[in-house]
Amino acid sequence: MYELFFGTLIVFLIFVAPIWIIAHYVTRWRTAKVLSAEDEKMLAELWDLAPRMESRINTLERILDAEAPDWRKQV
């Protein structure tokens, strides 16, 4: 009776459990590679905001160039 129980347990631990664990984490890794809808929305917003930020930075640099020509050397 105990031999059958331990034999089944050993087969499970050697063959079934590792395959089960590997399959579990493979599916986790695959789902982690895909962006969620919320992440895609945030990425789209950032993509839309980037040109505005670049324009603001360029404007600030022009103002600083006019008012303090040596500001780039101080940084």
C-alpha cells in the first residue's frame, strides 16, 4: 500500500510537477510581454505629449541663449 503511494508521489515529483511549474511560468512570461490596455493608453499619451515638450524645451533654450549666452558652459 505504501509502495504504491510513494511510487505515485515520486513519479509526480519527478515528471509532473516540473512540467507543471515550467508551463505555469511560460504562460506568465508570455502574458507579461504584452502591454495592457492601460499601458498602451499611457504610451499613446506620452507619444502625443513629446512634441509639445520638445517645443517648450526649444523655446526655453532660445530664451536662455538670448538672456544668458554662456548658460550652456555652466551646466
